[in-house]
Amino acid sequence: MENPKPLESVSVLFMHKEQIFAVQRQPYLLAFPGYHAFPGGKIDNDESSVPFKTRILSDHDPRRMRAIQREVMEELGYDIEKGILQDEVLSISELAEAVAPVFAPFRFRTWFYRIDLKKIVRFKADSGEIASSFWSTPENVLDAFSKGKNLMVPPTRWVLKGLVEDPQAKALGDLSERYDEDNRVPSLEMLDGITLLPVRSVTLPPASRTNAIFLGDEDSAKLLIDPSPNSEEEYRRLLTTIQDSVPDAIFLTHHHPDHHQLSNQLARELRIPIILSQDTLQRLTAKFGQQYFENIELQTVSENQQVTCWHGSAVRVYEIPGHDSGHLGLAPDSMAWFLVGDLIQGIGTVVIPSPEGDMATYFNTLKKVISLSPEVIIPSHGIPMRTTHRLEETLKHRLQRESQILKLHRSGKSKQEILMELYSETDHRLHPAAMQNIESHLAKLRKENIL
């Protein structure tokens, strides 16, 4: 479900001459985990609107200034009002604003404020929210992003680029990206060289889109991963979006409809091959007939095969079954990222459906990817996130859920009773999916002779 109303927030750019203060968010945070950003946060609903009497602060919107004063104190242990009174703060400027698109899972209207300091302040960053913090130049922060080292939302990059072009800039204006959603699919880049094209798909709520992902170095094969528009209208939007950068091949992670719908039509129209697992090929052919892939070159791949390059690093196939027996992931040899498809969900919960899913295999696959320690996880639904934290939490959650199901089963509860006890707060539209997970857990426990 797409959220039409953004939350209001503030972001603070502390600057001293050419230096800027930036942070890396903790990887366990729900919003933008592990992203490079600036300090700040939400403007609370009950934020005071009483104007400051202190100079500089009194020149700006009181609610935003109250939020900045509070957030900076909480995150960095720094009192801006005191800094003004002690002549450490030279000026505050409303530098820019940006509104996140309607399809964003975490949607904010953010005001960026530039705070110029007389000297560099050694802030005491709150480790609960901030993994690391540093003073650097806008050029160096952007350079790290261009090398694929940082996760960053587009408005953060645009603010940095504005400061590179004009280090004294005090008003960059509205930096919100205007998406022509009537004619195009949105295009997002949070990690350099990985473009997300979130297409409307036939996925399970609360998700409503699947990330079609475009990647590949200039001198390597350009892959479009999981194009799966849910209608001819969305198909045309996707086609228009990629017309100036046509892929060399389509790569399918697995056979579920929200990962392949209309991909065969796209392959025929663009005259490009489809890369997939043998299992996915067999399942789609069994379901739709040989004509599904008529006049399409097919390339079946398996573990460790190279399919393209990213930042000079070979991108290889990884077999990641469990959610689907033919599920494939991708990762560069550098392990800078791992495309996990539906191994986890950035939005919602993974279903382990029968007959293609297997809970024990799913557990093993989670452990496999965790052991590889990729720096960034890229799911098919939701945004990229740093570290394997979400994978570890998913494994922990499934183990806890299995323990609950085992206890309830042993107490004589039926599957329906287990469903109502464990998922009573869950959207009723998702109860069939929840029942599939209960059945998958029970099947795993029987195989292990625990039941």
C-alpha cells in the first residue's frame, strides 16, 4: 500500500569551511539501515511551535528549529542554542527540501539546514543510531559513493553535488525528483551502478512493487533482473523507461509471477535472451507450455557462473533455494552486495510455499548468505540495506516462530487454531500465506523427527 502523506523531518549539514559532517546510520534501523546521511530526524506531532528568542534560531520556522535542537542534542550531544550564544554557530540557512515519492516504503518531506560553524566540533555521536561519523569534504563523500562504497538516498547526493558546485550555497531549493508515473517507471540508485526500477507487480501486500534491477559495467553485459509489470500499461511504462539503455539480457531470480510476468514479452520485443535456472525454466514451461519462451534464446545458469561485472568485479550466480527451489541470487566477487531476491522482504514477510518451498532449505540458505558476509543486501521488495543484519533477524524470527508452532501443535492445537493464535493481528488477506508458513514449519519438524 503506497503512503500518500509524508512525515516531516529535518536534516542538518554542519559545515566548517570546505568540511562537512556526515554519519552512517546503524544497520539495524528500520528506515535507511546503514545509509550515509546527515544528522536529523522526524518533526514530532507535538513539536513545540514556540519561537526561539535566541538570534539565528529565531529567524527560522520554530517547529523545525525545535526538532533540530532536540535531534542534534539526542544524536550528537551538542546544544545548538548554546553554540550560538558562545559564537560557535555562525549561521543557519534553509538549504533545500525534498519530498520522497509516493511509492517509498519510508516517506518523508525533509528540510535540509546548513549550519556553518566557526571551528570543527568533535560531536559525541549516539551509537544507538549512528554506526560511524566523520568530517570530510562533499567531493570525498560523493567519490566514495561513486566507487560503490556508500548507500545514499538521492536527495543526500543532490545536496552534496550542489555544495560541490557552489561551496557557499545557502539555498538549493526544492530537490524533490518529479516522477512521470503516467508514462515511466521510477528509477532509483542507492548504490552506485545498481538501478532499481520498482514496477507495479502482482506481489503480496503490503508490498505493491517488485524491484526490476538494472546493472552491469559499461564494458560488460547489462542485465535487467526480474522485470514483472502487472499490466500492459505498466509494461509500456517500463519499456519507455529503459528505451535509452536497452539491456543485453533479462535475468530471472525465480518462477513466481511477481518476478517474471511479461518478461517473455519484453525479451521478444527487445530480442534479448533470458537467463534463469533450469528449475525455473521447467516450472514456467510446465505451467504455461513451450510457447511461453517461443522465439527467445534461453541461457540456464547455476552456482558460480559469471553473468556480468560491477565496478570491475565479476558478478556470479548463487543458488539460494528455500523460498523457491530454483531461486538464484547474484553477488560480485568483492561481496560489496548480494541480490537476495525473495530470501528476505524489505516490505512484508517471506512465504515458504508448497511444493517449491522448503523451510529447512530456507534456513540453510539464510546461513549460507550470512556466512558470505556481503556488505549490502538488496531485496526484491523494498530498499537495499547494509550488512546481513536483516538476514540474521529473519533467521532468528523463523526459529522463534517454529518454537511457538511446535509448542502449540504439541498442546493439541489445529493448524487453524495455530494461525489464529499467532497471526490474529495480521492482515486477513495474508492468512493463506501465513498458513503456508505454518505448514512448512510443521513439514520441517516432521522431517527432523521432532514431531
